[in-house]
Amino acid sequence: MAQADTEKGKTGEPEVIAKKIYVTQGIGEKTPPAIDGLLNDPIWDMVEWAGDYIENQPDENTPPSFQTKFKIVYDSKYLYIGVRCLDAEPENIVRRMSRRDGFDGDWVEFNIDSYHDKRTAFSFTVTAAGVKGDELVSENGNNWDDSWNPIWYTRTNVDEEGWTAELKIPFSQIKFGKEQDQVWGLQSTRRFFREEERSLWQRIPLDAPGWVSEFGELHGLKDIEPQHQLEIQPYTVASGETYEAEEDNPFRTGEETDLNFGLDAKIGITNDLTLDLTVNPDFGQVEADPSAIALDGFQIFFREQRPFFVENNNIFNFNLSRSEAGNTFGFDNVFYSRRIGRNPQGSPDTEDGEFVDIPDNTQIIGAAKFSGKTKDGWAIGVLESVTAKKYATIDTNGERRREVVEPLTNYFVGRLQKDFNDRNSYIGGIFTAVNRDALGQNIDFLHRQAYTGGFDFKHQWNNRDWYVGGNVNWSHVRGNAEAIQNTQESITHLFQRVDADHVNVDEDRTSLTGTGGNLQLGKAGDGHLMFETGGTWRSPELELNDIGFQRQSDDIRHYTWVGYRTLKPDSTFRRVGINYNHWSVWDFGGNHNELRFNTNSWQNWANNWFSNLGINYAPIQYSNFALRGGPRLRRSPEVSFWNGIGTDGRKKLRFNIFHNGRKALDNSIQRYSIEFGFRYQPMDALRISVFPEYSINNDKLQYIDNIDTDNGVRYLNGEIEQRTLSMSVRLNYNINPNLTVQYWGQPFISRGRYSNFKHVTDATAREFNNRFLQYDSNQISFSEETYAVDENLDGQTDFSFDDPDFAFVQFRSNLVIRWEYIPGSEIFLVWSQDISQSGDPSNGLFANLEDNVFGQTAQNIFLLKATYRFVF
């Protein structure tokens, strides 16, 4: 077994670190080790110990507090790993319980690059408490996907020398080629909890350009046969729902019950490629989305939580502004899986006295996902899904009719990437298609077809320290003239903008084609300094929201980022990072819409506290979207900040606080938000966290509506005083690694009060007060929840609008009991609650919570779900 050594080129070249090699042996017909964590099986004597771990954090390239060593053997179906973590104080080993992938307390981890592609790996972690963790590693360590849940086996034991673990990993759960003599990438990491220390088998400097590319190697795997995976997992769900009955409404009787069945399957087509199937999938145990309100009109991004779509989602990811330095375009992505199975988009035509029943979600009839990576560097992903035609049922005095609210729809995603140049480069592509069946009268505003495509690339050189990368994408949507006009006039596009000469609404169009992309150049490793510079664009016609996520179009921007990081701890800090950014934004009409400067820093203190601080200054700000089709609006120059502080995450009682603020230099906008709370772990099996959040939003120019009058369009705005209060409460009780109880609850209230109503008259005026005309008390009156405006004081109402004040109150919670009674087979017991009410804007926040949450009848959903995983 080779030992690591390092050498520094005399000309200042990057440090060269020798690769460690561990040589394993097959056990043939000998008895394999019993997985009991004791390491007393004779079979372990066949191979030598690997050891000589080196500290990685906090003090890289120094001896760790205690050494770690491991052995690896294999037979025709399994890889066996035995590991000893030495510790002079075994009574102080931290054995905290958690759910799978909890990664709390002392642990040891093995990363296996069985493709040996130097970009992807399979990660297996076991804590001293016996909790399993498993992740798919991609993008050379930039992406760790913990949704991957393979079947494998492990046990641990604590003795007078420290603690030990044994791992048994089926070859069917990892992917590799058919070579007679295999070479795999190998890395092992140990967390020594008391010192918050990480040590590695293969040294990887903190300024290394990647993770998987720097692994050591596993040799000695001979004549192992790829195992074709076949798993079938049927499920059954019994559900019951209770809620407050509505008088005379036949669809809201106060209770409902249901019994449902479905099937998931995983089939190894080859050892490299897997086919996942799901028929009538159930997502009942998924945690509810957090409450949120957006006053800017744009859609809110919610992360995917459904298991079928989460697993291997990194293969299908195609972010429009993906960069090493950060995301310059938020969550924009060609593929956003939450479009599949979304809420029905149509609504039926009804009259007074009619009752309507609309499904909450669109049923996924079936879905298939074909994905994996071949030994020669092809990453392949194909997803196909069909969602059902859904109807709303309308009841009129006992007579019922049905109207379509969502058509039968087919979704397709194809993703392909190819590594080359010794895995230092890749090129890839994506194609998506949405095809909807015949669109009825209520849903003819939808696109009949929507297609997107693109390609991406990355090239690295000089030991992967430098890189250039980017992507180009396009979209094409088709529909009737009404559907395409709706797209042109949506908040994402706003072709009707009155002062935009480069876009205009074409009422006769039946298709729309747009493009987007980005390009970046940067330096990732070898030293304290990093940087990236690049640019992105979204053409006005780009439209991704049938199967992707896109907030806005008509945008061109340039950005530059420079970062500095420390590589060695000192008496004050374990590590520190300092960053500088600036970016500038234009539209396709040549308007300069934004210039912003940012500096920020993060700190990991010597006592293992964490903190961060960032400051922005924006001297130029214009919005094409603030007036929703009105003229381009100048925003006043502003400064903003954010700051967070967190105590040592290892402590049983931990505190965190994060706050941010924003203030226009002329006081036209003032915003502040603070989140604070604690996590308390009174014993290894129990964790409690409480995090309240409070925010203030005072904006003197908040959009309300665009109103047509005899004197022209009035771009109506007002001064808003918004207050939002919420609190997330979590409780995790882990009886053992396979039996857990989890609770999440969140009360939420957001109240907005409007005053000082005005309409925009000169949207780009330099002085704030010159941008609008404010109505005085003689011009505006209020009666029966409606404002009436008499602009010329002639006694006649020129226009009116509804009272925009609001108070939204919600309480959501989930209680989940999960028992993995055998590996891969589970029973879930779920209780979900939801109370959503409109409050009284004149009341205080706590009064609204008391009136609209406490004492109200909640919607209760009870689920009992059982699965059994057949492995062949």
C-alpha cells in the first residue's frame, strides 16, 4: 500500500500529492464477516490495515487527534469494509441518534468512485450510534444528493480502544464496468466530534479544485460481475380527512376516506443504467410547503420533496445560470419537477348557488425514469410521465356536471452528458417536451405543446484550477392565439409595456421561441484567491414554465466575483472567507436596469461559532416588471445588509440568529427581517428546535393595480405597512436508527395595510416624489370596502378599487412516525393539519393568530402507508 507524499515544484507549480492505493482481496468460498461491528471474524486477517489518516479540518496536513484504519474484502456479491476509529476516551464518544442521513455525532465515511470517472461517487456513512447515511456525489463533490437510499448493512461497537464498524455493500447498489481487473477511486473521512475535526485517508488540500478527482485508489477487485438490480416496492395507503362542514355544500360534508394502491420499481437494465418506475405514486408523507406571500407578482419557488423526483435529480438538473461563484439568476431551471402533478390550472364557469369540487392535485398515472452513468463517461437521464385529465364537479340543486380543469398531459425530459479529456471536460445536452391533449373551453389558455432544449459544457485545465463553462438553451411554445397572447402579457414577459420599443404584443401569434444562456471563466483552486467572471442572458421570448422554472425574461447581465479564503487556523479563526461581487443588468432594448456592488465575509471562529456579514450598494435600479405592463420604473438607490451568528453546532443547546435589512437612500423603502431560535438536544435520541421569524416591509410605492379610466390608465400604487410573523417548530425523536418520530409545525400571519394612494405619472423621474401624483383626502373616499377616486373634484367618481388591505393567517403541521421494519421496507403513520384563514387587517398580529388559529376547526389528514421492498 503506497503512502502519501507531497512535493512542491521549485517554479511555484501546484502541489503534487501522491495517490494512495489500497489492495483488497476476494474471499472466494470462505465465510464472509458477520456484520456485528466487532471485527473478530478470521476473514479480516486476509488483508492489511490501511491507515495514516491526515487532518483536513481545521488544520490541514497535520496529524489528527486519533488515527483511523480500515480493511476491505469482497466476494461475488458484496464489498465488506471493517473500520477502527481509535479514541483514548471511548466514554466520550458521541452517539447521537437521528434519522437516516442525520450525520450527527462521531462518524466515518467511505466514498467509492466505482466508475473511476473522477467526477461522481457513491458515499456510505455510519455514525457511532449506527445511523446510516448515503449520498450520490456528483459535479466533482459540488453536489451531494442524500435522497439516494440503497440497501446496505452496517453495525457499530464501542470498546476500550474507541469504536468500530462493519459495512456490507451489495454490488447491485453501486455501478461499475465489466473490466476483469477493476480500479476504483476511494476516499475515507472521519469526523472526530469532540474537536469538530475531519481527517482523510487520502490527503486533499483545502484549495484543491475538486473532491472526487483527488481520491486515492482501490485495487485488487478481480472478476467481479456487475449485478443487475431488480427491486419492486408495492404500497397501500389508507387515508381519512376531517374538516369543518359547509352548510348545503355536498362536497364539504366534514369527512372523507380513501384507500389507494401503487407500485414503485427499480430495474437494473445494465449495471450502469437503472429504470425507475412508479404507478399512481403517493406523496402523502411529504412535509407541507412553508407559508409564504409574494407581493411582487412572481411565482414562489418551493423545493421538490417527493421521493421519486428527488432521487438522482442531479442528473436532470440544468440551471440557467449555474456557476462556481453563485447563482446569478436564482432558481431558474429548464426542468422543475413540481410542474408534474401540479394543482389543476383551470377553473369552471359557475353561477351563484352552485357548489364546486376541484381536485387538489393532478394525479400522476405513471412515470418512468431511466438514468445512470456508463464506465466510458456517458451520463444519461430520461424521464417520462403522464398525468391524468382532471375534472371539476359542479352541483346545482343536486344536478351535477363536470368540466375539465387539467388536460391529459405527457411530460418528457432527456438529459445527456459526456466526459472526455481525461475527465477534465464534459459536454452535454437536454431536451424537454410537454404535450397536452385536447384543450377544452376552460383550459384553452394553456400551451398545447412546449419544448425546450440546450447544451452545456465545462473545460478545466492546469490541474483543474482553471475552468471555462456555460450553456445555451432555447424554448418553443405553441397554442391558440389566446394562449400565446396570455404568455406575452404574463408577469414573466410583459410585452405590453408602454415604453418598450423592442417588444410588443402580437395577438395573432400561435407560437413563441426564445433563447437563454450563460458563459463563465474562473479559477477554483491552488491558493487563497479564487475568481469568476461571466455573463447571462434571457431573451424576451424565453418561456420555460410549462416544465421549468423561470421568473422573468428580457435580461442581460454581467458579473464578476473575487474570493479570498484562509487555509490554516489561527488563534481567532478556524477559517475565514472574504468575497467581492458586482453585477450589471440590461434589457434587450439597451436599458441599463441595475448596477450593484457587494462585499461579504464568513467566519468559522476558534470556538466553532459561525458568522457572516454582507453589504450591498445599488446606485442604479430600474424595474421593467414593477408596474405589471406599465412603464419602466426607477427604484431609488439603496443599501442593504445581512448578518448571521450561530453557536457551536455540536453543543446540546445551540442558538442562531440571522437578520437582514434594506433601505433606500431617500427612505422610500425600508425593510427588515430577523430569524432567531434554538436547537436543544436534551438526550441523544431527542432534538427540539424553535425558530420565530419577524419581518417589516414599509414601501411607499407598492403596486396595487392598473386601472383604465376615461383619462387614461392609472398605475395605482400605495404605501404599504406590512408585518409578517411565523415560527417553525421541529421535534425529532429517534427511538433507534429505524424507528423515528418527527413533528413540524408553523403558525404564519402576514398583515398589510395601505395608505397614501397615488398613481405613477413620471416613472423614471430622478426624485422619488416626482414619479407620482398622490391623492389627497378630498380626492379619495372609502365606503363598504371600496375606495372611490374623484381626481378633478367634480363630484363624479373617476374610478374605484377594492380595499387592498389584507391579513393572511395559516397554521400547518406534520407528524410522521416512520418504521423501517426491514431494510428498504417502511410503515408511515402521518397526521397533517392545515388552517388557512383571512384575518382582520385592523387587528394586531397576535390577535389575528388567536382569532383564526386557536379554536378553529382544522383540516386533518390521517394516513397509514405501508411498503414492502422485494429485492431479487
